[in-house]
Amino acid sequence: MPTKTEKDALTGRETTGHEWDGIRELNTPLPRWWLYTFVATILFAIGYAVLFPSVPWLHGYFHGTSAYSTREALSAEIAATGGREKALRQRTAEATLAQIRANPELFQFAQVGGRAAFGENCAPCHRVGGAGAVGYPSLADDDWLWGGKLEEIEQTITHGVRAPDDPKTRQSAMPRFGADHLLTASQISDVADFVISLSRHEGAAPEAIARGGKLFAENCAACHGEKGTGNRELGAPNLADQIWLYGGDKASIVQTITYARNSTMPAWGTRLDPVTIKMLTIYVHSLGGGQ
């Protein structure tokens, strides 16, 4: 129960008259700035509730005197964005790859769409940004199995590589020189030593390199070229640089020669629409290795 108010001897303030276990409550008013702020928030809330949709009403809710609706604004923005995107997709469909590459607006649109399509369909194998992995070519360098021009990239994306469901797919096949007994294990070792010597010197015996060079000329040069520089018409990789798809150490090269590497890539023309493939082509071409 409240007791008689009195002044506190220590602080000089009046008490409220409340006391608990001998502790008396001081009558300390709130700071004026706090009271003004509190009143201002109340006034702001009232004004907001009047201007904008705020409270349930007899039929639905109170729409506010400003007649503003975030839902309607978002719907209008989505409709406007969809209209712009539709127009850009139509222009992309009608333009050639070179025209898209030369037009800043279409190029930016293709970059954004191509990046999204790449992340959904290509990044699981080629990694984010086309960095590549063992068995999956890097798309961010200038080393291409089938060519890095816009039309060549589009062809590869559309029809794939060794895709079983597309008659226009990129086709090539490396013989299994060991598994099919075309070369002996010692001969394969010599060819591996020769292939390594094309790009670096690691101390292989000159006799082994000479024997491997002869075997290479007889069995491999038809696809990879006399100097091992590759052939993009056949998808034969360049063996004279130090970019390796399945590993450049001797064990990996012996494995490749013995059992061959004939991996596949899907034909995206049956899965993606032509505009998306164009955007993917532009994006891949711009990753750093396009020609």
C-alpha cells in the first residue's frame, strides 16, 4: 500500500509513497527528450496509419489516403521488367552473335542471362567461372579442343560432344592403344616419354624418346599433328603445351594412351531454347579464352 510521500534525505527528491522491504521509490520524472521522442513516434504512427494501408476494416483493410500499395507497385514493376526482358530476348533472337557482341545493351543482357544459365547447367562440371577440373576443360583460357570462336562455341553447346542423341554432335574417338593391344606396355611408355618431351624435359632416356617419336608419328600424328600441336577439327588436344585435361604426369599419360579418354558433353540444343544458347555462347566467349 502507498505510504505518505516525503523527501528522500540522500537525494532530496520526493518519493512516490511506494515501499518494498524498506526500499522507497523515488519520484524521478522521465527526461524531456525521451517524452518528446515518445510523443513524436505516436504522432508518426498515426500519420502513417492514415496515409498508408494499415488496419483491418469493414471490407478488407483500410487502404490509406495515399492509395499506395507495395503489392501493386511490385506487380507493376514485375510487369514492366517482363516487358523489357521480352523485348531484349526478341532482339537477341533476331541478332547474330557478332551483332550481340558489338551491341552494349544486348551484350550486357546476354552476359547476365548467360551467367545464370551457366550456373544452372554448366558450372557443376566446368566449375564457377569456367575454371574447369580434371576431365572438364577450362573455358577461361585460350586452349580449345573444338575452337573458341563464337560460332564454334555455339556449335559445341548446341550439339554437344559425342552426345548419343544428336546426329550433329562433335565426334572423335581416340583408340585404346593398350586395352585393344595396338601397342605394348613398353611402347606406350616410350610414347608417353616422347609426349612429355614435347612440352618439357624431365630426364627421360633419349633412346626412349626417339622410339616414342617414331611410334607417335605412326599412330598419333594423324590426329595430334607431327609436332603434337593438336587439331581442332577433330577435337585432338595440343600436346605441346602444359595444359592437360586428365593430367600431365607420366602415369596419367600412360593411362590415357592405354585406355583412351572419350568423354561426352550433352547436346544442350534439345534442353535449352536458342536465345539461352546464344547468351551462353556470349558468356563463355567472354570468360577470357574466346577468340
